[in-house]
Amino acid sequence: MAAMWTRKLPSRLQSQNCFRRLQSSVSAVTVDDAQERKSIYPPIKPRLPPGKWGDMEPIVAWDWYDCRQRFLNLPTVAERIHLMDTEFCQDKRCHKYWNFPLLNRTPGNLKYQQIMTKTVLKEVQNLNGIPCFDKIKNDEVVDVKNFLGPTVQDVLTEELTQLDRRHAKPLLGYNDERVTEDKHTDIILKRLLYVISTTLGNKHPHLFDMQITENVELSAHWEKYGIKRLNLPNVVRKRHPMHNMYEMKTLHRKRTPFELQLNSRVHASGKVSFMVRSESPLPEFSKDVQEAHFEEKELKEDRLLAWEQKVAEEKAKVEKLGNPLKLDKGPSPFLYPKIYGASFSDELITTNPGYNLGDPAQFSYMFIQNTNKNKLLKMEQDYGEEYTSQAKIGWGMSTGFAWNVAMAHYQGFNSYVDITYPFTNFGILTDGRKFQFFANQLNTLELWKNNEANPIHNLCWYTPEMALYEAIEDKKLVNFDLNVLEHLITFLLCQPEDRGYDMKPTIPGDSLDRVKVDNWIEFKDKTPVVEKEVVYDESQLIH
């Protein structure tokens, strides 16, 4: 069989042949894609995602951005709340978070509470300092005050002097005792709320539509910048093989975005004596966003401020004497809540604003905290009146902040999806005789950013503590102050309003959360029963 062979062309002819094929292929490509040319390289990913991120590392910023997109893809509020509550949880345990009680009885912790909530306190002598009350007419408040004054005095006199508050049926094994002072104060506050709302309900219909709940559990959580996370996954606690002791070993691997975070979760929980909710939100207390912008030194720890002052004094000495500046290592810039008496936990947490999803009264209006508690009374005996008054201010600020955070979660917002409008509420701290009024406004949930990336702060206005009456003598109230009653009336006359924009802008239009529930009880179809007259034949009757 003849051997197979091919003719070898000269190199000059081979190059000419290859050039013709290449030219024909290039001409074909230019003819087909002459109008549209696409780049063969992938798009370059920017170093940081859109937005302001401050000193955050790129891998951490992209992790927050990706989580935000994941939350935005969830169509319902219930799914977002469930993912937010169980994000870092496994086997009925969560990553450790810091507990934040609404009533902090550790003396001198008011500044710490402001830092954890990023809230700026503003003391006002009366409610006229709050921008919300400009619409309320003074003549109307005076008329209502004079009309309700005798009724309120009758309620207080009846409760404090005439009624003998005892148990109707003594429990087995216990004597017939009076109700405790805090329970009696709850009864007085409840009667005042119902009397004022029913009396003014005819002229002010929004008081009839409000829902009043008693002894409600409140729970909320958020992420706070400047606190290192506890027990990171790259640290393992092992027992030494020879000594009966533990040693910490670090795994040599690349750190994840979760470990690189400079923030930690904070969980606030506690009970509220009374909650008043409405179907529409309260108006914004401060509409100017620039009023909520503050510098970092506004809420800096006292130890850091003292260190900065020391450095400034040493620099002044150096400039004066010319000696070299030698300073010790400065304090840690990170906040460690344990030095302020805080504790941490790893149990499952939930978000609870005091109502269930779907309730028409879904916005906060006013909360009332009963200060006639044994904890506060004991704190006043142990630490004095000054620290007790600071604890009350922190209690009112923390309760209003936590309630606004929980309300924001039930509107589709969270730490990843920041709020697009402020949440507001009123607050009252009272023991039945002394009253202190609060107004809280939540402006941002991005507390996990530093002040450079997010200079917006939350706001809280409060008044000094004022007495409604001095004492009771001969079954009469002594020095009954109508001006204190005027503050309470002003709160109730501030009418909720439709703000004119979407309250759930991040929820899709076809979501089930957009459906307003009017009928809470399903009506069953009734089958009409037709009764026919029966006619009997007389011949068949038995005589």
C-alpha cells in the first residue's frame, strides 16, 4: 500500500495562506460587529460600595451591602424580622450580644446610655420648646385644662382618700392586705387615661381610635459601632495537656468579614406600664436634618475626653519649655460595656413593639412608666437623688428609643435597611404625683457606622420633674398645679397625621403587608331555612 504523504509548501507560501485566512476572518467579524463592540474584560468592581463607609474595610463594607440587598429581596416584614432575629443563631443559641436594660440602676450611666443609643438629650423647661406643638392653639389648651381640672381632682381624691383598695377575696394562706403602692399607682394612671380620653373623645376623634395596653413587654435590638464582638470564631479555648488550665489558641487563617466588624449587637428589653398606639404616626418633631448632625465629641466617653485634655496640656508644656513629649499608651478607643455594669447573653432574641403584625394601631403615640417601683426607691436610698434623677432620664430616653426601633422593624426597616423617615413618640414618667415628660425621635438605625460615615444622631427632649400636687390634707389636694395637667393635655391634643408619603417604601407593592385588614372575623355564609306549611288530609286522621 502506498505511503500517505503531503506536499510541504515553502514558508513564503504558508505565510501568504495564513494571512489570507486571517484577513477573511477579520473582515467577517468587522462586518458582523461593526456597529456594536463589546469589551472582552469584566467590569472593574469599585473598592467600596455606593454610600459613605468611613474607615470601614472594603470586605466588611461589601458584606453589609450584600446583606442589605438580601433583605430588600424579602417581600414581607415577617420574613425580614425572622432573618434579623436569627441571623447569627444556631442550635437555639446566638452570637453573644450585650444586654441593655431600659432602667439602668448603675449610678452615673446616663452618658453610657446616650452612647449606646446615639441620642442627644435636650432639656426644655416646657413643651413649647418642641417644634411639634406649634400647631396647637393656646386658647384650646386653656379651655380643656379648666374643664378637666375638677374631674382629675375628683379622681385623685377618690382614689387616695375615699376608696379602700383591698382584695375582694383574700387568697388562701394570706391575710387581707392592701394592694402595693405601684399597683395602686397603675390604677390611678389607668383611670386618668380613660377619663381624659372619653371626655375629650367627642371633640377629638383620634382619642377614640387609640389602643391602650397595660404592662407590655418591649424588646428591640440594633448594632453599635465601637464595640468589639465577643468570642470570635478564630479563637479556640483548649485545655492544657499537662496543667489544669485553659489557654487561648488562635487559628492561623484568613479572617472573615464577621470577625473584622467593629460593632456588636445590643439587645434592649423591659416592661412598659402603659402603651398608647394609633393608626397614623405622630408628626415629626424636628424636620431639619441638620439639627440631628453632631460631632463625635458630643457623645464621647469621659475617659477619652480626659485623655485628650491631658494630651493637650502636655503639648502646651512642650511648646512652652521645649522638652520632648513623652506620653504613656493611651486608653483603648473601643467601648467595653462591662465596665458600665452591662452583661452579655447568647439566648434567642425577638423584636416586640407591643403588638402583632397586622394590627391597625401600628404606630407609637405615648408610653407611661410607673416610677413608684421598689428598684427606684432603693436606688434613691443607696445613691441619692441626683443619680436617681439621671436614671429616670435614661429610662425615659431608652424606652422611647427602643420602642421606635421596634416600630421601625415592623415597618420593614432594620440595621441593614435604614429608615427613610423619622419615628416619634411621647413619654411620661410618673408616680401619680410627680410627672416628667419626654419626646423621642429616631433619625437613623445605622449605628454600626462611625460618626464620619453617619453624623446623624437621634434626639430626645425632656422636662424637669414637676409635681401635680404637694400633699393631701383633710381629703383635699394641696397646691394642685394646672400647668402640669396642661403638659399632659398638650400630649393628647397632638393629633396623629398622614405624612403624605409611603410608610413602607422598601416593601413591594404586591406584598401581603400592603393589604389592610378591615374584618378580623370571617363571616360564615348562612343558608336560609324555608319553612313550609304541612297540610294533612282529614280522611287519614284517626278518630
